[in-house]
Amino acid sequence: MQSLNIEKTYRVLLGDVNRFRIMLVGCGGTGSTLALFLAGLAFHAQQKGIQIDLTLVDHDHVDTTNPGRQNFAPVEAVNGFPKVSSLATRLSSAYGLAISAWPVRYEAGLASDWFDYNAGGQTQAHLIIGCVDSHRGRQEIAKTVETFHGRIYALDSGNAEFNGQILMGNLIHLEQIKLDRLGLCTGLPSPYVQEPGLLEPEEAQQALSCAEMMLREEQSLMINRLAAAIAAQFVTDFVLNRQVMQMGAVFNLDPTVMRPILITQANINQCQKKRRP
């Protein structure tokens, strides 16, 4: 009889963290829905004595193609409000929070103003979430991860018409990752080490907006919402359980399936193979 070989899985423990600083970059189809989920999480965490400082970053304004697919109302499109200002005002009022809005294009240098070097006696963790659809936006987030040498976790959400992936990590140099007998590891490959192709320019094509593809039934109306829900679960585990159990997840709506990317030696080794020489 052939023996069953089950590969050992690991997890990252954050320790006794009582303050989380979360920056959401990109408030379009996925990001605007994720902002709603994060505000609810921040309110819930507050009841448990956990502080979440939430910052939204996006240079774009609400337009008439956004309502329905994104978390905006038609009146916001008529007035052309900045997306982050509209979301921060609405969600702060709903939950009694103080959500920060930065209506600018994200650049790696902004992290210096956001990262809290003085914890004031608190144990804290930093998480930057990328819901952007351009390689340039991802390049800036990747630079941020590299600059802070593991002190900032990054979660990247991306999707196509009916499928996508969530990736999470904090380290560029994979030799820093140590695995122990208790099933713990010291960190995870950055999303942009897991999938270096995310930093490459998109293939030239006659591009339609997500809203146009949705109206032509070329993109699922629910794909961004699914991506937001999965990303929110990653963040919830990060905050409430102070741990990371997966390197990522891939999902599809046609047919509806989802597969986790577990923290294993083989998956970490695979990231090493993907790295450029």
C-alpha cells in the first residue's frame, strides 16, 4: 500500500498586538467594498479593546459608471467626490470611527508619513492592502515592503473577468524565513515575490473599463465583491487572531471554486524559483 504523504503546514504569529495600522490603496471595484468590510471590522475590534487606524488612499473621483459595481451612490457620482473622501466620511459616520482619507496617487514615499515609528508603549502591526489594477501601483507597494524590511505586511488583491487571487506576505529576502518544529514561521514572501508578474506591464490591448465589461457581460458583477470578502477574511484573521495562516488564495466564479495557498516549505521554495536572477 502506498503511504500518504501530507506536507507540514505553518503559520505566522504576530504576538500580543493591540494596535493595527491598515492602509487600503485603491478604492474601486474591490477596494470600495473592502473599505466597508474593514470599517465593520474596526468597529468590532474596538469592542474587544483592539485599535485599528484605517487610512484610505486613491486619487480617483466617483463617476457615473461606478455606482452598482462599486460601493458608491449615484449622487456621489453627480458631485464627483473623491472616492476616499466619500467613503471615509460615510463609514466614519456610520461606525463612529476616524477613518483617514488621502485623495492622492500612492507612492512608496507616502509610507514614511503613515508608518508609526513611535508606538507609544503599544505593540502594533502594519498592513498595506493593494486593490490596484496597474503594475505601477503595485511597484510602489512592492517598494514599500522592501524599504521596511519585514515590518509591513502587504496583501495584494487582483482579479480578471471571473477569477483572481489574494496574496499576503512581508519579506523580500526569503532566507529570512525560518520554520520550526512547532509549525511556526518568521514571515512570508511578499506578494510580489510570490508572483513577480504582478509588477510587469500589462499586455497592450484595446482595454475596456471594468464597468463597460460588466455591462457587456464580459465581467462578473460579483467578482470584485468576492475578492473583497476573501481579502477581508485574511485581514480579520490578522487582526482578531493575530496570525497569518495562508500565503494566499486563488478563486474562480465560473465554476465557483477556491483554493488556498498554504504556508509550506514547497510553496516557499516555489517562490524562490520564481525570483529573477
